[in-house]
Amino acid sequence: MLRFSAVFSAIFIFTQTISAQAQTVSITQDLPQVSFSINGQNFTVARIQDTENQLTGDFTKTSRACPPFCIQPMTVAPGVDTVGELEVLDFLQTRVSSGTGLLIDSRVPDFYNNGAIPGAVNVPFNALESDNPYRDDIMRALGATDSGDGLDFSNVYDLMLYCNGPWCGQSKRAIDGLLDAGYPADRLFYYRGGMQNWLLLGLTTVTPANGG
Amino acid sequence: MIRIVLAFFATAVVVCAAIVFAPAGNNDDPAQTDVTRTQSQTVTSPTLAPAIAGQNTSDGVAVSAASRILAATGGAVQPEPAIKTDDSSISDTTAGVLAALGLATGAPAPTPTSTTGDDKMMDMTAGALAGIRAITGQPAPQQAESNSLQSLVAKALQEGQNDAYIDALLNEAAQAGDVSVPAMLVTSDGRVDTSTLLASIVQQATTMTTGQAPAAPTTPLGAADGVEVRVVQRAGETEQYKFYTVAAGDSLGSIAVKFYGSVEFFPRIFEANRQILSSPDRIQAGQRLVIP
């Protein structure tokens, strides 16, 4: 009996070592990486495997001036759910892949082009604010239809918005703009961690300006 | 016989109306001195006279003269142009054609709604829309429409069709309302100015390959070309004004090429003639345009 359990534990340790060599840093215990396909384009999100890796550059700063870079609340608007990284990945795998949702990078194009979450589409927050006379064109592209003297939002995409991080107010401004335009709150989600937390966890990013 | 008499009577009434109303229209401009006002009176009558003398069938002349009088006096009635126009810039159109032919211009890809490059909101919206459409796979309805002129031209050029064929093709599509045409490419007889469009494509392709900007024509244009130079004195200054009488088949784009060497200068001519041109495609044979 003792021998049996020794053999079992040896096998167990052995397999653990094998799998650990294949993937030192998984997303969750059962989830080494996430793959999804959007409109024919394939994406894979994993984490940086170097356990000594550290962030460098802009996203290591602790003390950006506030205002404007102020700490955001957990809930930015009533009815808009706040999510974390696993919900972002699930959203990409299910709703974005199936064409019912969009992950929106609400930053200005320069930031988006320098590094974004795979599968995200750039809709800058100021394009969604009320002073953009062409905002309704964006609403129509998001699935709103003309009805009478206004827009009908019953068939719009679910939107998940992020920006630079918990100290970035651009997602909130984008969400406020969407709500102001008539977008239903229950179709909106807020990834508060943003690029800051995404990078801190060593998750894959893409640089859309360089074609990938 | 009685018809000819009636026609003469009608034209006489129109000429009288022109003489009575046209100076009143110009009086609205306080900047003009007496000298220039006399000038504009002499400008008005020759504009009408050749048009009437040139065509004895009275109806067309009466309509166009009347509409010009209405335009001069602030009247609103204008004949609707047969061709659907847009205010897309010709550089977008030519860049689109060249891009379709596989020649990169280095210019940004034409956007469906961009009319003025400096409208940030419009550009940002266009960028966001392009991003959404790329990821959702939605068609871009406006882009498809505004690009169809470009794709028609590009396809015909790829097939090696001659200019006359392309001209017929574009005019047929424009008359049917299938494509919309940059307003400056609508000629005085309501057709698409294909030769100017094609020349502009060639010019842009040349500029791309040689890196040389087109030069303005150096040959001075004379009276035979419908050009007239007048010297106007105002407040101690002597200024020279150039006038051009629009001929059949001219478009604002072709006139810009004639004087400045490139269609890109058409807004300069249009702006200087806002009093008689309500829109760049409302150009009519016999109109006298100031060339700034």
C-alpha cells in the first residue's frame, strides 16, 4: 500500500514537472492560454513566461498628476458592470468571437497603436462625447438603427471598455458619452484595470499600427 | 414668323431685366468703388449678349439667363443638376484610383466622410468607424458609393480602355445616378469632365514617380482662349483682373488646370465667384468668371 502511494506521488510529481516546464506562468491553474478568432483573424493571449520579468517604461509610474489622472471608482455608472482580466478574456472568446460584442479601447489612437489588448477596436473617448456631430454614425456602426426621430438600440453590440488603467478616466468619459447617446447601460462593461493591470500580469498585447 | 417675333420679344425682356437687376445685385458690396461698379456693369452685359447671340432657340437661353439674374439678385430658383455630385476632393479620387491600380501615393486612404482635412472630429469618427467595420466585417455603405467612381475608372484603365470609352462609361453611370462625381468635375453642359479627371490622375502619378510638382502653364492665355484682362483703379492702387468666359465643356477643374496647372486650385476660383456660382457644379457656358 505504501509502495503504491509512493509510486503514485512520484508519477504525480513527475507530471507536474512536465507541465510546469511547458507552461510556468498560466492564466489560471487550468488555463495556460486563451485563443480566439475574430472575423477570420486568430489571436492567442498568454502570459510572459520569464518569472523574473519586470515592467519598464511608462507603466511603472506611481504618481501621475491628478487631475487629470485620477483614481477611478469601482463602478463608473449605474447598471454598467465592472470586470477583471478573466471576464475580458471570456468576453473575447465568447461574445466578440461570435460577433455579439466588441472590446473597445477608448484611448486616443497613438496610445492604442503603441500597444493594445488583442482583438480590441479603437473608439477614442472623445469621438463618443456629445460634442462630436458625427456620433450617431458610430452608434449606427455599433448596431443602432434609425427609428422615427431617434435611434433604436435594441440590437447593439455588447461593449467592454478599457483605457490606460485605474488612474485613467477615458473609459468613464466614453461610457458617459455612450449612455448620453442612448446606449443601454446593461450592454456596457468596464474593465477598470486597463492596460496597466494587463501589462502588470504579463498578458499578451498587440501593436495594431505595426499590423500585429 | 410670329414665333420668331415672340422669341425676340422674350430675349429683349430678359436683357432689359438683366440691365435693371444686375447692378442692384452688385450694389450690395460696399467695398467696390465707382470705378469697379462701372466695370461690373460692363461685365454683365457681354456675359449675356454672346449667350443669346450664340443660341437662337430662345427657351434654353431664357432659362439660363433668368437663373443667372435670379442668382445675381439673391433669388433661389436654380435648375437641379442632372448629375449627383459630392464635395469629395479630387486628390482623394485620384489617390483612390492610383491605389486601386496598385500605386501607393503615400497620401492617406480616402475616407468616406472626410471633406476638409482639418476637421478632427470627422477624422476621428472615420477612424473609429473604419476600426469597427474592420473587426465586425460590416460593409461601409458610404465608402462603397463614393469609391465607385474611382473603381469604375481604375477598372477601365486596367482594361486598357481609351479616353472616349471611359468618358462614355462615367457619363452613363453619372446620369443613371450610380456614381457621384466631385462637383468641380461637372462641366457647363452638365457632363462629367473625364479628360480633366484622367489628366489629374496622370499628373499625380507623374508627381509620385518624379517627385516634381506640376508647374503652372507658362504660355500666356489670350483673348482667343476666352480670357480678358482688365485694369481696375481703386484708391490709388491699380489692380489687374483676369476674366474668363466659360465655354461649353469647361468644368471648374479644367479652368483651374488652364490657369494654375492643377485642379487643386479650383476652390480659389470658386471662392472668387461665389456671387454667381452657388456651387462648383453650377458652372454654365457664357458665364464670366473672375480669375484671382
